[in-house]
Amino acid sequence: MAYARVETVGILTAGGDCPGLNAVLRAFVRTSARTATWKILGIPDGYEGLVNDAPFRTLDGDAVRGILPRGGTILGTSNRCNPFAVRHTVDGELTVTDESEKAVAKLRAHDVDVLVVVGGDGSLGVGLQLQRQYSIPVVGIPKTIDNDLSSTDITFGFDTAVATATDALDKLHSTAESHHRVMILEVMGRNAGWIALESGLAGGADIIVIPEIPFRVERIAEAILERGRRGIHFSMLVAAEGARPVGGEPILAQRVGPDGYPRLGGIGAWLVEQLSQHVGYEVRATVLGHLQRGGSPSPFDRVLASRLGAHAALLVGAGDFGKMVGVRGLEIVPVPIEHAVGVQKLVPPCGERVMTARHLGIAFGD
Amino acid sequence: MAYARVETVGILTAGGDCPGLNAVLRAFVRTSARTATWKILGIPDGYEGLVNDAPFRTLDGDAVRGILPRGGTILGTSNRCNPFAVRHTVDGELTVTDESEKAVAKLRAHDVDVLVVVGGDGSLGVGLQLQRQYSIPVVGIPKTIDNDLSSTDITFGFDTAVATATDALDKLHSTAESHHRVMILEVMGRNAGWIALESGLAGGADIIVIPEIPFRVERIAEAILERGRRGIHFSMLVAAEGARPVGGEPILAQRVGPDGYPRLGGIGAWLVEQLSQHVGYEVRATVLGHLQRGGSPSPFDRVLASRLGAHAALLVGAGDFGKMVGVRGLEIVPVPIEHAVGVQKLVPPCGERVMTARHLGIAFGD
Amino acid sequence: MAYARVETVGILTAGGDCPGLNAVLRAFVRTSARTATWKILGIPDGYEGLVNDAPFRTLDGDAVRGILPRGGTILGTSNRCNPFAVRHTVDGELTVTDESEKAVAKLRAHDVDVLVVVGGDGSLGVGLQLQRQYSIPVVGIPKTIDNDLSSTDITFGFDTAVATATDALDKLHSTAESHHRVMILEVMGRNAGWIALESGLAGGADIIVIPEIPFRVERIAEAILERGRRGIHFSMLVAAEGARPVGGEPILAQRVGPDGYPRLGGIGAWLVEQLSQHVGYEVRATVLGHLQRGGSPSPFDRVLASRLGAHAALLVGAGDFGKMVGVRGLEIVPVPIEHAVGVQKLVPPCGERVMTARHLGIAFGD
Amino acid sequence: MAYARVETVGILTAGGDCPGLNAVLRAFVRTSARTATWKILGIPDGYEGLVNDAPFRTLDGDAVRGILPRGGTILGTSNRCNPFAVRHTVDGELTVTDESEKAVAKLRAHDVDVLVVVGGDGSLGVGLQLQRQYSIPVVGIPKTIDNDLSSTDITFGFDTAVATATDALDKLHSTAESHHRVMILEVMGRNAGWIALESGLAGGADIIVIPEIPFRVERIAEAILERGRRGIHFSMLVAAEGARPVGGEPILAQRVGPDGYPRLGGIGAWLVEQLSQHVGYEVRATVLGHLQRGGSPSPFDRVLASRLGAHAALLVGAGDFGKMVGVRGLEIVPVPIEHAVGVQKLVPPCGERVMTARHLGIAFGD
């Protein structure tokens, strides 16, 4: 495909909210204005905007003015919508239908030549499938606050999420100390413990539990009691939501309501119950939840998101499709989407960061 | 008692953590150094330090250096310890004993002439009882993040708690909008809705539910749907933990575990369940919890706490006992503790702030 | 005038930028929508919008959506434009002309029944003059980050400015200590020292110099050296820009460039020069400048500005003209504008806040 | 030298303050405690502590408790002290003497086996010289907020400095817009424009001037006027202090007082003068100054500083002297100090970041 043919680019933001999405959109629009001639159409609400009737809107310089420091996405987004497997509930029964033809028809009706997908593992995979099955050229921009995408050193949103979690730890610290308590902060991370590990390092946690390193409650309790023997009668614990005991399921999986939403308390509440039986201190949990996805992106994330958005426009201009923009060291590099999807980047249990944490005296409960 | 006789002052911080406690201690110590000759003894862990064997420590200028911007309390604190009714659990059975004589003996053993209590309603009441029953002169400094103490316009810690809640609302706002969700923020306030009301006003909430104005779920749902009819497909709701439906108990009371800790979800989780049945949007709750009690105090709270600490020293110097330092308009005034305790300052349902909120379009679900 | 006749309200924001202006506008518009039927016209760029050709714009609910947390003013503003004395420079020569008739004609051409002025001392005075001379009913909303307006306990914007200055002090503190330096922070306050005093209290300053308490350099140096004798080899000094030595002019007045802008260094730079000759420590100054006027308003300021904006709408509805909305204790009250203008609220040199500061060990150099 | 012999390690922090120094010290001490047996001596006030009589202090776990989130350095620091060329002023005359023997004698008197230097280019070079000339084994930890050290991808302190500058831009933005002004923010960077470039990208600057890309005032003015023609009557400009016009000296160099301190206004004030003659807008400058060096380190800097401190301890343990710990991609690597000193890492004028900035519409005035 000759890239000179690109006249219209469609762009969507898919999946969970992530600080920096607006910076990506602004950079893509501004770079396109300076390096290309195509028109840009914003697709509302992620992939949902491809399978429903919501209108596309033109994204020009005015549309992206002033959005750099704002959280959220001006395009809207949706979770878990996949045009190849759209879920409908009719009369209480769930049906799954392939509506990819409808999605592609909508793209073609708007003369969309290239589709830019800002999304995580799943959303990028859907984009790749659209390219393979329907020859819609796709360019990806990786997005996850969990930082668990392979083929890129880091993703935007992560630094902001870590900052929110670290701020929470700073806040909880003085209360823990004043009340001689064990304070637990539950953070995001179903499969990967990056947010827990990084915020735990930054916030001076004493114990970190992550999915990659199964824990034993007794070992956690022992770390708390050992501090007590040294005269320090409080402890800070950061728990990734997907952490699990040795030989057991993630607590998350045991505590999910029928609609998939963890109503009844996750790892934080579970650890309160368990640890209260092993240590003589009060144990309290705070679940950070959605706060990690919101707020003005950190300067680091604003710059990273801007660089990725700008480079995605250059990829479109170069006709280099089926790629996403990734970070390698100080560089932005194109990466085949197929190398990025399907393989999660987990915390290496014996990697440098975990070893540094251990050197600092942080226990992992293993 | 001639106030010239004061040679030793004991000071304690009691009850839940509250940003500004350290600023109070610093101001009390510094003002004492400039206006008096007494020695100051810090009593550890609130009233617990009176009934156990923990040593008192001398508080001088060095002890309070650098603590102004720090959360927590360098003295430590404890919840619900009352020397007149100390709770012990022996063999699984709870016994309550009056240990006030022991407490007074410890004060006398340290030659404490005056006791300064930094605490809430309950702790100030205990101080008053010590004065009445044992002739220990007491001066009080009111402390509650809930701002529900009568006889003072405002309490330190409240402004910081509101700032934390407002920051959370700012963070949740963009996610709510991007995902077309109803976002609920559950904040502190078992009996009084001040934090919910003030942060709701500051954070641009659409709906606020507080204990003082019982709500109907249908009315809340109607406010959300009405916004939808105007094309605004998200809503922000702030709920005080003690909010309750018309004619019902507070949700809090229905959801407390046997140890008094709300394990199973409070008003936030309850509203998620209820509202999900009435509106077509996803509903999500975030429980702010202990984050509201921590962190560096806001400038407002640092100044207020400093003023109160300084004035408490002046009250001790003036021999004006049985009083606490209160705020009236721009002034710091002495207030008889007996006027302050036992009467909570609730949000007036038809007061100016609620009316302003209604004028701004905020619904209360009533 | 019967207030039932109000069909069109014009509103303008005048004078220097101030956090909370947008919150005022939002509250005025929203309260009007719920309590009245008038149309609201936004006048651009303060009084300049009355004497030039810029169009008015309708302010409705959509126009004020999402602006609560934003600094600045969506209407724009201008400094020192007075329709009764408009300054023009023609061929390098300054002429001053009365263009008030033109301003009134523009208001009348738009059928403006009532003019709402959000502004400081000067701007409110202009409003009052318009009412008196041309019978344009005026309602005022006081605005100044300096907090120096009489007839109101506090003004919005002040809390945010103090927070910015306090944050700067927190940042400078550790550098001062690590480098054994005297760090000076120059803050706003040409005539009144409120920002310096409040941020100095909140930020743990050792010395505060304000216009109301003339200082002697030797006394300031002595306070610094005294700390050194106690083993503390750094000091934090907050200086209001209008501070002046005993018997002298404000430094500000001596250092202003021909265009009124302090190019060559104000009190901060002057104190660096002077103190360097008296103490053996390095002395460094930071000028906070415009940073104090910007940023998202603090929760306190958002609520205060919202309350004032809402009450101004009620005043218009009540036909209570020639008044501004003021704060007295916990209440919002109408105050005759003539009582508010022309009299500055200065820091009482022997008032409670200054005495508290002295009790805390803060020197004023007097 | 057999590394098993290390019994005492001396550590100092040298040069300008930098957020993260305390995190480095904490990590070095904690990692040493877990991986080695040596005693650690803290040397006060950088290299000054080697040539004066100030006592060393033992650094153990207690000494570094609670310092992770704090700015500054608990060891103190000093600027420009070099034991090989100590400057004394006697009777108004400057003499420079080599006191390196005295420094080494002091180290030997304390049985210091290894010296760990946390410092910038100059301080690391002094360390290397001590090793070469006196066989004092040295390990370096690079420190500069300017991020201009070669042989490492990034330095701690930079992210925090950029956050402070970005926050300032966010604050100035709304005032610029409300007042139709050109707002200039002067940030650090005498030789390298990293802070200006990164904060300009993050803060949505319209114009960035840096030392590496000489500017023409006319080109800057043209960028401002071009915005005006598009209806945008304000502009944000970030200037590195060392920026210079095409063919000219840095403004900094022309404006420095006899003591090396820029009293009379640097690039910011100069641009106000110059631009005021070319554009019809008000132009205002803010000099961020020391605020960039202070404050609690960002989470990113806390983690980075902790990793470097931990790895420096491992280097000491491995006997790998003459090296500093550097960052390459996601790794911490040892780098010969001689490769790092003497070569500054400047912003590549045609590198990816500058090109991204241009794509975003940012002008560099060239």
C-alpha cells in the first residue's frame, strides 16, 4: 500500500482510563498537521464507537487545545468491547456475536484509510486482527497503567499511577506510626506487580506482595513482628490486587461478584483478616481503586504520551503499518504489534528491582 | 489554684489521627518557651499512656523541630481509650474497669500540674471529668477532621481532609466522563456530613448524600437520569459514610463486622448495588478511608493548629482551666469544655451551604 | 427599580488574575438558572470590554461546564482599566479620557439591567461610580489574592496564593538547611502583609517582613546570628514586596522601572545585598511573582468563590444593589460597596496573628 | 586491593542540592547492612568536611530512618569546594591552595577504606583524582538536576525539577490566557537545556529557548505574532538560563554580579525587554531558581536514587573502584568515572525530543 494514499485517519482510545490519553491525541493531531495532509476522525468510546451509531468527529487543532494536562480522553472509551466478539444480554441471556464486518463497514463509509488504536494488549490485538482480516492498515499506541506490555520499556499512565499510590503511602505512613498499626494499600495489578513494586519502593513500604512472588501469611507476619522486636511498631504493606498465597489462587479470583466486580473485598480485606490473627497490631486496608486511573498526567507521562502520539503520526506517514510505537532506552521505536500482544511483561522475581527492594529491607512474604 | 504554681504541664494527643497535631505540639512548646517557665511532658499514645507504663518524655524546642509540615503525631495516639472505662479482653471476655485513679497517680508521680488534651468530643470530656473528679486542671484543644464540634467554627484537620477528598473527586471526574459512569466517593462522616458537603462543593459533585438529609435511591437515580436526558452521561456522587435512606438506618450500621470495622462495604458499595438497578450506567465506588487522616496538613490547618496550640499555652499561663480554645470568626476564644462536649455540630439541612449547593444544581436525594 | 424587571445581567472580571474567578462565574450562572429568568452576558477583559468593541457573549450552563477547578477567568481580564479615566498613549504621550458614557452606552445597547463586577477595591469603586452617575444597578463580588479588602473577613484566591507560597517555603527549607543558607522568599503584598504572614506561619519561617511593621536590617541579621549561636545554621525569611525599613520607603518604590514593572529586583534582591554584609552565610532570594495568581483554586477557595457567586445572584434577584457579598464569620452577608472601597484591611501589628507568630519565635525585624 | 578488607566506608554529598540525595544515603546504608559488614561514616558538607574540622558521623539504620521522602541531604553539602584547589579570601585577596593531603590525612585518621562520592561532574572528578593521586578507592553516584552527565541515561533530581517547572507552567498558563500576555519561565540549565525542553514539552510551552539552539529575538516574536493571527493572544515561553542569541554570548554571562550571582536579571528579564519591543502584548517573566532544587523527590527520583545507592554499595562490596553507577535503559551499570567526567550530555539539536517538540508546534526561535 502506498502511503501517499492516506487521506483519512481514524483514531480511537480503548480500554480502561489512563492518564496521558489526551496528550497522545493532541500530539497525533499536531504532528499530523505539520507533517501530513490527512484528515483525522475521532471514533467515540473505543471499539464501541465502531459497532454502534455514534458519529465520528473531526479532530483538528482546536479540538485538542488545552487538553495536554487533563486526565481522561476527549474521545471517550469503553472496556472489553471487541467487534469480533460483541457481548449482548437479551432476556438475561448473554450472546456473543462477531460484528467486525459492521465495524469495517463504518470505517469504510467514512473513508478511513488507516486506523490508529490507543489501547492495551487486547485492544491492540483487535486492531491487528482488523488489519489481517480486512486489510485495514493499523498503527498502535500502547496504553496501560500496569506497565505490563512486552516490547516496550514503559507505558504512559504508569508513572502517574505510581505517583498516586506513593502519595497514598506517604499519607498513610504517619497514621500507621502514630497509631502503631499495620497499614495495607491495595493497588492495581491483576497479573503484574509493577505498580505495587514501584510505589512500594518510592513510598518506603516494608512489605510488598505481588502476583509474581506468591506469599505466605506467616512470613508477612514474621516481618511485621521482627520490626516490632526492633522497636518499630508499625508496618506499611503494598499489595497488588492479583497477589496470591503460595500454592493458592489469587485472592481476587475468590472474591469476585457475579458481575465480575470485586464487591466483597480483595487482597487488602483478606490480609486484614489473616494478619489480625498473627500480629498484635491493628491492621487496616485502603483500596486505591479508580484513583490510580485519573488525574492530570505526571510530566513524565505527558512527555512520553506526546512522543508516542507524534511518532505514531510519523509511522502512518511512512506507511509502516501493523506496528506500534514502543520505548527502548531513550528511543521511540516501531515494534510489530504481534510481538507485543499476548505476552505480558511480568516482574522478574530475581530481577534488579526486586533485588534492590530486598537490599533495602523490603519483605515479599516468600 | 494560683497559676504561678504551674511547673509541669503534661500534654497528650488522643483519638484518630488528624493533620495538624504536630503543629499544635510545636506551637504549644514554642509559646511556652517564650511566655512561661514550666516544663512540658509528652504523654505517649493518648490516654493509653496514662494507664500503662510507657514513660513520659520531655518536650522541648529540639523535640518539635521540623515537625510543622508532618502528618501524624510525634506523641502517638490511641482510639477509644478512656481511663474511666478501660476495656480489657481476658479469655475472650470483655471487661471494663475504671483506671482513672491509676492515671491520676501517674500524673501526680510526674508532678504534672496541668493536663493539656488535644482531642475530640470524647477525649475532651474525659479531660473535663479528670478535672472535676480529681481536681487536675485541664485545658483542651479541639481536634476532629469531621468538623462536628460545637462551640468552635472550625477544627484543624478538616481542611486537609477536604483537600484529599476534593483531589480524589478531581481524579475520578475524568474517568467518570470518559467511561460514562456514575462514580461514588465515600468519605468520612458518621454523624455529620461536613466533609462530604464541602468536598462535594469543591469537587463539583452532582449528588451529595449526608446523614443529616436522608435520601431516597429513586431520587438519586432520577438526578442521574435527568443529567442523561440533558446529554451528560456521567455523574459524581459523594457519600458520607453515615448517610441513610429515608426512614432507614445508616448503611454503615448494617454493614459493620463484629470488631466494629466495616469489612463488608459501607454506603459506597450499597449504593453501587442499589443504583445499578435504577440506571443504565456502570456505577463504581471508591472508599477514601484512612487517606483522609494523613498527609502534610494544608497551610490553613498548619496556621489554625499553630494558633490553637499557642493560645492553649496562654490559657495555661492565665490559669483559665476547664476551657478549650475555639474559633469564632477571626478570633481564637476560650470556651468552657462542658459547652463543647456532648453536642455535635451537624450540617443544617436548610442552612446556607446546603442551599448554595442546591442553587449550584447539586441533588441531595431527598 | 423593581427587581422583577431584571431581564439581562452583565458580568465582568476585572484586575489581576485570581484563583476562583471561574468558580464565581459558574456559581452565578447556575444559581441564576435555578432562581431567576434573566439572561447573562459575559463582558470580555474586565472594564476594557466596556470601552472597546469586543462582543459580549451569552453565559449559560454549557459555557461554565467544567471550569470550577480551573485557574484564570473564561471572560478574560485587564489591569487598571477605568472607564472614567482611560489611559491612551499617543505619540509617546499619555492622555487620560473619561469614556464612561461610551461604556454605559454599550451596556444599554445590550439591554443590560444590572452589572455584576468581580473585582478588587478599585474595580468595585468604578462599579459604584457607574451606579451613582448613570443609575446602572451594580452588585459586587470582592476579589483580591492579597486579602486586604475591608468589610469582608477573607477573599477567595488568598488561600491558594498562601498554599503556593507555603509550598515554595517547604521546597526551599531543605536546601537552606543542606547548604547552611539564608533563603528569602519574596511574595505579593504591596501594602498588606497577609500573604507573607500566613505563608510564613504555615511554612515555618524564622523571619517575616511586612509593610505594616517596618524592619531594621540589623535586627534581621541579629535573629539569623542568634539561630547560629544555637547551632542552627540556616534561616527562612518571607518578605512581602512592599516591606520597608524603619523610616524608609518601601524597597519596591525605589526599584521600579519606568513602566511600573519591578525589573531590577525588589525587596528580595535588596535584602540579599544588605544581609550578606551582616551575616557569614550565603543569602539567596526567590521571587514567587505570578505563580501566586495561577493554578487550580484550593478547595477552600472553590467553595468560597462558589458561595459568593451564588449569593451575588440572590442579591440581584432581591434588587439589593450597590452592595457586594462579604464574609462575616460563617455567613455570607451583603455589604455596601462604599464601606468596602477606599479602606484597606492591613495586618494589625499587635493583633493575634502577629502575636502568635512572635510566640512561635518568628522575628519581624522590628 | 582485596575488597574483603573494607571495614570503613566514608560517604559525602557534594555540589548543589538535588532531590533524592537522602534516598541515596538511605539505600546505601540499608544495602550495606544486608550485604556487608563495613561501618559507614557520613562526611559533613561535601568536600568541605574533608578540609575543615567538622566531625564525621556514623550512618546506621536509625540515622536514615524516615528520610526517603525528604529533600536536601542529612549530610549537608557545599558548592565548589575542591580539596585540590581550596579558595580562601584573606584580606580581600583570593588565594587557592592544594589541601588534598589534609583531606586524605583526615580520611586515613578515620580509617576510611573507600570513599563514596555523590556528586556532579566536578565532584566525581575530584574523587577520581583522589583515587589516582592517593590510592583512595572511590565509588561515584552521579547527581545533577540538569541531567547533563554523559555515560548515564538520566540522573535523579531531574524528574523532580521538571515537575516543579511543569507545575509552574500549569499555573502561569491560565494567567497568560486571561490577561493576553506572554509569560516567560526561566529555568535552570547553564549549558544544557534538558529541564527547559522537558518541562516545555510537559507544560505545553509554545516557545523553548535552550543553550544548544541559539535563538533570534525576531523569530521568537514572529512565533508569538503568528499565534495572534490565529486568534490566540497569549504565549508561554520556557527559557534555560544559559540560552543565547545567535552569534552572541549567553545572557547569563552578561548579567552576573562580581560574586558570580546573577543579581541583575538573566535571560528572563532580558527577553522581557527585547520582546516588549517586538510584540504588542504584555510580557512577564518568572525566575524559578532554587525552587527547582528542593522539595520531596518525585516517586521516579526516589526509586532511581534508591537503586543507585543500593548498587553503589554492591560496587564497594565487589571492589569495583573508580566507577560510578549509571543508568542504561532499564539497567543500572558500572561506568568508569573517567568516561563520565569532562563531557557534558547536551540536547541534540536534531534529536528525537527536539524534533517531537517541533512536530508539536513548539518554536525554538532559530
